Amino acid sequence: MIDTIFIERGVVNHSRTQSIKSKFKNPTIIEVDRYQEIFNKRSQNFRIQKQNPALILAKKHDNFVLPAPSGFGLASTRNFYFSHMYNCIYDCRYCFLQGMYSSANYVIFVNFEDFFDEIEQSIQANGAKDLTFFSGYDCDSLAFENITGFAESILPLFKSYPKVDLEFRTKSVQLEPLKSGLPIANCIVAFSLMPEELAKRLDKKAPSIKRRINAIEKLAARGWPIGLRFDPLIYSKDWKQLYKGLLMEIMHRVPREAIHSISHGPLRYPKKMYQDITKLYPEELLFSLPMSENNSYVDYGVDVENEMAEFLIKNLKNYVEEEKIFQCVVQA
Amino acid sequence: MVSDRSKVDVSNVEPTVCWVVALKSEAKPIISYFELDHQSGNNIFPIYRNDKLGHSLIISGVGQINAAAATTYLASESDAPPWAAWINLGIAGSMDGEIGKLYQGIKVINPTKEKVFFPGYRFSKIVSLAEIQTLDYPAPVKKNGVLHDMEASGFIDFATRFSCNELVFSFKVVSDNSEQDMKLIDKRMVNSLIGNRLQQLDALLDKIITLSKLEKQRLQIPDEVEEVFKQFHFSVTRRNQLIQKLRKWKIQFPNRSISHLVKEAKTAADVIRNIDDALTDLKFDWT
């Protein structure tokens, strides 16, 4: 539970600040000038902060919409992302956020309307088609929805642009407002997945795979387009057996018509980020296993990556059309 | 004595808790509680220690510059490891705070130098959280929920160079407020204000020491590394590589030494290569 909320002076009276504040019981409120005063400062310790993150409510001033990093997109010609929140309530051991920020506090930008304005400008500037916008690059899109109401606020915007896709990427089983709302054909709910045995070790504080598949099943039944994200693919001695089991479970439970897209990507870090994360968790089994350094990245090596990708495609081919399967690889 | 301090793990003789306190009257209850001994031969800042419990305390004198200098001095004198917890304890003024109540400063401002800090892991279940303004002179507080002190900012500015931000703490006991003038403060009162908060401080220390141990676990160099360093010449880069690889080795084989891999080596590079080869042969077995 959040015990402290730091609030930028400029948004103290913002209606969304008031609404978010009211969701917590007696938090200590501390005013700050700018969120950068407290977020991501030198000598902060992500690992210790992660044990009790504070909430920071702030205003974002620019760069609301950015081109998606290479390897993050799907079939669209142009991919963009936006982050109304920095950091995540889950603590997945492979997550790049722990190497990107020295702070584990959650930042929420309360000026959603400025995001929406810039998203709309980007849509219009790009012909209002063949575009995908990704939410959930610097956070989980839905995990904090009952606090922020962000998804609920943004859905009407995309409803009016049917040729532009919006992807919520999540591990959350918090299904509102999707479960009670009418599905929107261009709004994809994409779940990150890995075999339960691995998730138990690595997806700390996140819902189990079983619960995620239950959530997918419910949303698919409601008619929401579903994305399956096997990113990162985690290697293990028995990975074929583990992933086969996971795929079988999904294919058995989720009707193929509900699948919008499937993407997969290898475990891969920029060298500096890998060093920072391994320093943070030197006792972590994931980082004690052999990895190779290629160009400026640390990964499993091209042979393992290809073998895993081919295995996945081969096993999914009878489930969905190959055009719906994408490989997401960060390019060196 | 509030509780039995013998329950504290004394296996670690390095100082894990470094106290920086402005006045002797503020320090006395801590010196007595932790049975700290005065270290002779130092006339700049008096230092007290109990190596068994892992506590060091320095009396800084009043003011930010004194607090910063004393913090640096204690770090050097005690050879404090990077997992040491640093605590600034003292009295503070408030407008609306209850006299004798303990607060943890989670935002510390130095209005003169326009500096702001957000120190420490927050212990909101044990202690109230507050904003502290560090001033160069005693002045009455004019804002609710804010404390005035004269050291916290200088202390934090320097303590965060020796440990991570989350292990640096400022705890303040309210000594005066809008209803009780600061002129009434005397040594006996200060001693009593701090002394009355020992039980709460003890509860905080249990948590702080747990965090410090976690950080020690993360940062401590495996003992075996020093042994290997003695046998071969390692450049700085290779030293770091060895530390990193030995940490990986210990995750995979917590009870196995690398002595056989060292024995086969003729140079530092061989040692690293041998460990690397042994690790590369590993299978990704998660079970």
C-alpha cells in the first residue's frame, strides 16, 4: 500500500490528483517543485526503494508521444508509444525498468488530456491509418487502472479512429473498464506470458500465468482483440516442454478468432543495462547463467534465439496465420 | 534499558550504523543505550563506538557545515562500508508538532543553498513522516507539518556519498512549537526528549539493520576473491571481472570452491577464463 504521495505543486489542485489521492488511506502528502527532484537521482537504490515505493503525481510538459523503439512494433508502418506512468507495481526480475531508473517510485502524469491531444495530432499528421500506439512501455498499462483510470479515459479517443490501433500491454488481471465495456476492434489487450514454472521464479508480484489466461479467456469472450506476447523468451534446460505446455493451454482456452497478434522476442539487454541489473541482483539465478556479448548487447546468442523463435512459430502455425506472428528484436 | 540488545547479530564487527549527532546532550541517551565507548586521541569531533554492536557515533556540533565535516570525518575514521546506515538524530522545532514526538525527515530542504533531498527508506508504520527545513540559525516555524533543524541537510549531502540514499536517515524529536518557546530548551530537557524515544528508535534500528544487511549481501566481495588476488597480479578491470564471475559461481555452486580452477591457472587471465569456461558449460536448469 502506498504510504506517501509526493505531489508537484503545479498539480496539487488538479481534479485527477484529488481523485487519485482519495484512493489511499491517510497517506503522507509532501509537495515538490518538480518530480525530477525525487525521481531517478544519483545514489538512489532501486532495490531498497522497490520494497516500499512512493507515488509521485506530476505534470508532463513535452514528448507525450514518441516513436516506438526498434523491435517494439507490429505490422503497422509507424509505431508510437506513450507513458502516462513510469515504473510498475510488479517486480519481474528480467524487467529493463530496473536497469533504466535508479528509482522504484511510481510517477503518474495526471495531465492525460495533453497526451490525448498529442496522440490525436500524431494520428492526423500520419493520415489516420496504419499506425499503432503502445501504452505500457515504461509501466504496465492496466495494473494501476483502478487508481488512474487512464485506460477508461483513452478508449473513446481510439474508438473514433478505427484504422489506428492502440495496444495495452499488461500482466494484470484487473479487467475493468474492459470487462464491462463494449469491445473496440482496434484496441488490443496484449498479455505478457511465459511458462508458469518460469513465471513463478521471475514474474515477482505479478498474477500467475493461470490467472492471466483466465483473464484472456474472459476478455476474448467479450470480444476484445487479444495480443499474446512471449517477450522475453526465457531459456531453460526443458524450455521446449515448458513452452509447448503453455501454448497448448492457450490454444485450448483462447479461440483463434480472438487473437489479434502474437509477438515474441529474446532476452536481450544493452551491455550497460545488463551490468546495472546484475549489480542490483547479483544473487539472481537468471543472471548467473551463461549469456553472450554480441556487439553492444548481452543475450543468449543467435543460435539459441533462432531455435526458440523457430520452435514458437512452428507450434503456433496451426493456431493462427503466420502473418499474425511477429518477432520483436531490439537491433544492435 | 528498553530491550535486550544482545539479540542483535554481533558477528559483523564492522560499523553498520553511523550516528551523527549535534550535541552531547542529544547523544547521551544513545551512548548509554548502546554502551558506546569514547575513542581517545581525537580532539576534533568526539567519537564513541561499540564494535560488538557495530555502532559509531560522532558529535558534530551545531550547524550544517559541522554536520557535513563530522560525517566525512566519521566515514574516514570508522572505515564505514557502503552498506552502513547513517543516522542524524536530534531535536527540531515545529509549529504544530507535539513536543517529544519523533519524526522521520523524508524531504529535507536547505533554502539558502536551494538544495533538496529525499533521504531514507520510509518507516511510516513506526514513525511519522515530515519535511525538514535546515536553517543556519534558530527560527520559529511558520508552516504546519514542517520541522526546523540546523544539521540535516549538511549531513545528508555528505552521508549519501558513503552509502546509498535509502540508508541515510534523519530522525528528529520536536523540542519546541508555537505553544512552547525554544528558549525553554536546556540540556536536561534534550536528554529526556531523546531518551523517551529509545523504544521507537530501537524498533526503527531493527528495520534499518535488516536493510543494511541486505545491502551488505549485495555488495560484499566474496572472501575467496582476496585469496586469489594474493596469488596473481590482477589489473583493475580483471579484478572486477573476477568479482563478477565469482558471484555467478557462488549462485550456481554455493558450497564449491574455485580452488581447482585457480590451481590450473598460470596468470590472472587464466583464472578468469577457467571460471568462465566452467560457467559457460552450465545448463539452464531452473528446477
